[in-house]
Amino acid sequence: MTNLEAQIQSLIDNAPDDGITPKLVNTIAPVLKAIAQKLQHLQYYILQNLQERWVLTTLSNRANPDLEKRVVYAFPRLQDVSLSSSVGLDPQAVAKPIPVIHILFQLVALEPVDSIVFFETPGSTSNAIEVLRTDLQTMIEQKLQQHIPTKQVPPDIA
């Protein structure tokens, strides 16, 4: 995809025509775009299994092994996927390019995922930006609250 605006338009165009989802996408688009602008690439490669589910990696804290988080890795190039230890776990996993706005939009609904780790430097895993699902959800909730009309009751209700 060429740019962030085109990616947002693609989300809107492919949203269910229920009268709500396209408006919702349009409302939260500034939040998605603000995060995407902090990242260096317009698309990333994400490992998917045969059911097209994103491959999760569970990380544990060295100091406290009971602390775990589930992440999805996003790579700048197809050849960078081989840098992940997740690659050997599922030989049938396939890396697919996904527009960055779509990744962020899906993160909101990915309950088992704690964050997405975006690797920014091709050929390296040392330069990464982690986007926490809870942070993204909080920003979206704040944006939605700004757009909820204060008067929900029509004046001619009686």
C-alpha cells in the first residue's frame, strides 16, 4: 500500500456495511495513523499459520519467570522473518505482508496478544518498537469518548 491514508481508506472500504464500522474506523483513524507514523515502514511481514492466524511468541521475564507476555513479531522484509525463533516452531507458517494500519487495527481485537513488536532495521532485531494492545485500546477509547454525542435522547421523545 502506498501510504497511510490509502491504508485507512482500504479499512473503511472493506468494513462491514453495517452503518457503524466505517464510521468507527474513520473516528479512530487519527489514533492508528499517529502510531503508524512513529514506525518506519508502511507494511510488515507477520508469520501466520495455515488457518491464517498470527503466530504468537510467549516471552517470559528472566528475573520473574512467572511473568509472561504474548507478542506478535512484525518484520520489515520477508528475509528478516528468519531472524525469529518462532520460525522453526511451525514449519507450515508463512510470512505475509500486511499494511501497518491493518496490523494496528487488528491488534485491538487480538485478545491473547499483549503487544506487537515492530522490528525497524532490516537484518536486525536490535531496533524494535513495541506497541502494547492496552495502550492502543486506551487511546482509541479516549478518541471514541470525544465523539460520543452528549445528548442521546431525541428532544421529541414525549
